[in-house]
Amino acid sequence: MSLPPALSRPLTLPVVGSPLFIASGPELVIAQCQAGVIGSFPALNARPVSLLSDWLDRITEENASYAATHPEAVVAPFAVNQIVHRSNGRLDADMSVIVEHRVPIVITSLGARPEINEAVHSYGGIVLHDVISNEFAHKAVEKGADGVIAVAAGAGGHAGTQSPFALVQEIREWFDGPLLMSGAIAHGRSILAALAAGADLAYVGSAFLSTVEANTPAAYKQMIVDSTAKDIVYSNLFTGVHGNYLRGSIAAAGLDPDDLPESDPSTMDFGSMGNTDAKAWKDIWGSGQGIGALKQTTTVAGLVAAFRTQFDEARLTLGKKLPTPATSSATV
């Protein structure tokens, strides 16, 4: 199946910047789009609710203006993430704004809702749904999602436990629609690997947390570039859903990263953390396992340019390493 227009436009790299709670705002999304990769943000980042319309207007207008004054540039579309879990009391109001602004791509998380998909389809938009298993992928497509995002082991924030290669392979056995791969992707080689594994695009989040345009504290950005995979802790304590977080931020909140209690998923809360005064995402910082590849903070344009160089070098190196297929003179 060919990709829908929103995903088949020319890009600098086949990358979607994943929505980062708190960190993704208009500055980051605009920078991503103008660097030629699809930018996204969670609707919940726009607070109060009335700010969402302003953000969408700004992103649309600044990208259009940039494209008009830089006709040679690759300007990518953008996406908005909706948490469709019942705990999101803003869902209906935010969906009305999304429909009004005809957001080209909507990323849904924590539940597959046919009515959400239908609303986006009503104006020609597409829906990509986060999944952590092949079973959830089936459910998402059955309920009308246009594509799925394999949020696999090693991904930042809420993530699954399956290898990204295993998860993508299982989904590709039956689904030929848009498929994105997430899980420790913070280098151009990893973007190429996602394509080789069968994905259409790589879903990259943590690498953008350390960029100048990300709405993250300086200490968070520095911890990203100072940390490696061993500094990532997988826990469901903070929101009720398992996710990956920076060990240093957990310790700074007065918790033992090696002895975290389990949370009750039925009490999912994206803002509080049980008996602690710290706040998920604000004080406990999400991150994926791929951050060992990041050595310094930089702009989004600088990061995407580095990814492009790494991607091209990896593609050339791979071509040189591929063995020539053996031929046989045997006849049947």
C-alpha cells in the first residue's frame, strides 16, 4: 500500500518527531517541520485549552511563511497527539479544535476510539495509533486507524517490552499500511535500521529533548547528553503505565531507582506520583535508551543535519558490506 499524502511528501529524513509531554511546543514543532521532519506535540501541552487554537494557527502560519520565502526548503507537515484514555477530560474540546483546524496527522495514545478516527477522517486527516503489541495493532486498525506506531522496548516515556524488530515484523506480516518504529532511535544508523526492519518511518523522541528548541530545563537537556542506556529505569509508578525514565531525575526526587513500588494501573494519573510530591514529566524525566549516541545539546536543524549525515554514511557503508549473493551452477 502506498503512503497517504500526509506521509508521502518529501522529507529530509523519514522521521516523525514523537510528541513529548511538556517539552514539545510550537518552537520545537516548527523547528522540526522546517528541518524537514514531521513535528508533533501533545494537545495537553497547550494550557489552558484555549491555547491549542493559537498554537495550531502559529505552527501553520510560520511553516507556510517559511515555505513561501524558502521555496527550495523541505517543510514537513505536523501532527497533534491525543490521549484518548478516559482520564483525559479535555478530549472532546481538543478534538473540536483539531477538526476546525484540519490537523493533517493525529497521533492517538492509550486507547483506540472509532469516533476519534471518524472525526479526523471527516476532513481528510489521518490517524496513527501508538501500540506496544501486535494485538493492540490489530485492534487499532480494526477501529479505523490509518497506521500504527510500534512503541517498542527502549522507547522513551510510555513504552512496551518487545524488541522493535520483533514487533515490526509481526505487524508487517498482516498490515501493509503506514508503520512507524520507535525504540532507542537516536542516530542516523538507527533510522536506516528502522526502514530495513520494515517500517516506513522512524519515530524519534528523546533525541529532541536535548535540543535548544525543546521546552525542557537546562538540567534535563544536560542529563540527556550525559546519560546512557544504563541510566534508564522502566517503571509504572509515575503514571500507572510502564515507561522509561532517567535514573538521575528519580534519585533527585528522593526515590530509590532500584527499588520502586508498582502502581495500580486503575488509578492512572498523568500528573501525580502516589505519595511523593514530585510530578511525572515535570520532575521525573522521560527518556529512551538510545541517548548514549547524543554527545551535546544542539539545535533541531543541527540534530537533523547530523542524522542525515549519519544516515547517508550508514547507507554507503552497508552497501559496501553486503556480500555478493552466491550463485550455483547446479541444475534441476
